[in-house]
Amino acid sequence: MLAALTVVSAGCGGSGGTPGSQPTTTTAPEPVTTVALPDPLEAFFDDFQAAVQTADAVWLLEQLHPAVIDLYGLEQCAEDLRGIIPRVVEILPTAVDGPETWVMEFDDTPMQIPDTYEVAVVYHEGATQTPAVVHFGDRFGRLHWFTDCGDPLEVPGGPSE
């Protein structure tokens, strides 16, 4: 559940170095302030996080937005997702906007995607926190996610909307 995401255990290493040197210290990451996600995004986000953590390439492929498949092709996206590995990571939502039209600009191919949520997140993995933005788009009442699968297909006229 999303509530489990809002608690961040921020602990990390102590000191180290070579004999005779001053110890090196590291600081714990700053606590992350999360936001509640609107329905139906909350349930989809929880499933998305579980799929990332378990490297569920089948679920991730099935949930890709059709615009991504149009741009890269199903085979290339499947191959790209087969390369993921399980990760001990929390994906913490810190802001959400939308739904509104978003211009997806992967590989210099801008496409307007209506009904898209923009979610600012922090990937919290061990002592590392990495900010990012993730998009989730509604297509015919079903949410999907977006990623860059590699090189766009060479199709006359470009990808379809």
C-alpha cells in the first residue's frame, strides 16, 4: 500500500578509510515528504512499484502506453524490459499533476498524450535517493506508463497516435 511508502528509514554507513587516515563519514539521506495520489493512480502506482521491485517484465510490458509501443515496437520494448533486474527500491511520490495533455518527447519524436499524470518521485535505494519524473497516461479508462525502449521504428510517416 502507498502508506508503507511514506515511511523512509534513512540509515547508512559509518566510517572507513586506510589505516592511519582520518575516517570518512557519510550522512543519511534527507527524509522524503510524500504526497497522496488520486484514485485510480494510487493502485496503479503500487502495482508499478511492485513490478519494478520484482523485475516483472511481463506486467511492465502489458502496462506500457500504446504510444510507446507505436514508437518503438512491441519486440524492442519486450527486449528492453527483459534486461531489468529486481531492485530493493522504494518509489516515493513527492508531487503529482494532472491529468492533462503531456508532450512525450522520446528520441526527438514529440507526441501529445492526453489525460496524463506527471508524478515527481524519489527512488530510495539503500542510502541513495534519486529524483525523477514518471508519467502515467489514461487510455480508454486504463492507466499505462511510459519509457524509452531504445531506437524508434523506421516507419514512413512516423508513429501513430
